[in-house]
Amino acid sequence: MSKPRRERRSVVAVEAVGPYVLLRIGRGGLEPGRPGQFFMLEAPGRVLPRPMSLCLAPAGELGFLLDPIGPGTRALAELEHGDSIHVFGPLGNGFHLDVERPLLVGGGIGVAPFPYLSEALEHPPVVLGFRTEWHAEAAVLVPQAEVVIDPMLVTEAMPLDRDVLACGPEPMLEAVRALCPDAQLAWEAPMACGYGACYGCVVEIDGELKRLCVEGPVLCSS
Ligand SMILES: Cc1cc2nc3c(=O)[nH]c(=O)nc-3n(C[C@H](O)[C@H](O)[C@H](O)COP(=O)(O)OP(=O)(O)OC[C@H]3O[C@@H](n4cnc5c(N)ncnc54)[C@H](O)[C@@H]3O)c2cc1C
Ligand code: FES
């Protein structure tokens, strides 16, 4: 298990990928951790950092794919080469990689952890769903991705004889779980600390309260 560290790191590049933004940061002494783990990124001008899954881990860098939906993610997306921010991680529990027939299933910004996960699993099949062709440009980051666009759903395109690892909006995760009860699902909740101290990320899953930052974000649903 990689030990989380907090470091001030410089921005190496900020690149548009469809409507999303790939933020590349110098790695320094931070370890990338396991795919599905996340980092807390300082959002300039905001009090609280924002949780982001690691998207890519090329030599010397950590890459994060951002959906600029609110003030924190927009502030991160507006960073420029040479700016620096505090980065803390890797945090939480990632995906288990000891699966025989992996299939990655993602929706929207849920594609974020898949480039790193795909590399770790030696490029398994992938089904990705997006709202528009523009959003689907992010599929270029994941080799072998089959893309479906709304109104078609990823659950209509996924084979059912696989070990599913999924990330996406809650209704998509619920639909995947209904088809594949053993799927590994990466859940989301607003997070303030990222390491179990604030109880801000408590969610009820199957009648049990869980601090998603320490018990998740990846949970096996069965
Ligand atoms: C473990 C984890 C990994 C994540 N990885 C990524 C990633 O790789 N890329 C990415 O773009 N985003 C990711 N997110 C989501 C991201 O952290 C939030 O979208 C971000 O914190 C929103 O901040 P904001 O200030 O931009 O918007 P806010 O104003 O805080 O939120 C905008 C809207 O989204 C809702 N919201 C905010 N955070 C969440 C959340 N976590 N879950 C559900 N609804 C939320 C708010 O209620 C509000 O309606 C991840 C979240 C978690 C928990
Ligand atoms: S984010 Fe603080 S306990 Fe989970």
C-alpha cells in the first residue's frame, strides 16, 4: 500500500479533452497508488480541496481528468503551466486487479480512472457511455474503448460474462450492479478531508453507513 503524502507540486500542462481538462502535475515524491485511488487537490481560492481519481501516471507525472462543473473544478481547470498546488494522496481503496476476465464500464467523467486502470490490467475491453460526441472525445485516453452515446446506455452494450469494474454516476452504478452483483463499483460523495476525519463523505450503501474516503471509493457490491 502506497503511503499518502502531501506535497506542493507544479503544473506541467493543462490540456483540453473534449469538454474535460487533463491536468498534468509533476510527481515529486508522490506515489501513484492503485488505480481507483484518489488524491485531494487544492482548488485555488477555495477553502476545501477536491477529490480526483488518478487518470494517468506517466514517468515523473500524475494526470487528472477534470469535469469543470463547479467553482473548485473550474479553478483547477484554469491552472496554467508553472502554477503550483498542494496535492495529497494516494487515498482510499482502489480496484482489485486480481480478476480473470476484466471489463471496464464507465459513464461520463467516470472514465477518469480508466486510462491508468486499463494500463494496469493490460488493456482489457472497455465500454464507455457519454452524453454527446464531444464528451466521447475522452475515450481516446482508453485503448480498446467501445463508445455508446445517449440515449443508448452502457448496460445495453456490456457483455454479462465478465468481471466488471465500473465508475460513473450513481444511477449507472446501480444499473450495472443489478446486472452484475459482483461488480467492483467506484462511488462518489462530496469529501472534505479525504482521510476519515470529517465524516462528510458518509453514504448509505445497502443499509450500511460507510465513510467513502476510507472504505471506498471502490466497493464490491456483493
Ligand atoms: C473519490 C472521488 C474521485 C473523483 N474523481 C474525479 C475525477 O477524476 N474527475 C472529476 O472531474 N471529478 C471527480 N470527482 C468529483 C469531484 O470531486 C467533484 O465534482 C468536485 O469536488 C466538485 O467541486 P466543485 O467545487 O467544482 O463543484 P461543487 O459546487 O462542489 O459541486 C457541483 C455540484 O456537484 C455536486 N457534487 C460535488 N461533489 C460531488 C461528488 N463527489 N459526488 C456527487 N456530487 C457531487 C454538488 O452537490 C453540486 O451539485 C471525484 C469525487 C470523488 C469522491
Ligand atoms: S472525506 Fe472526511 S471522512 Fe471522508
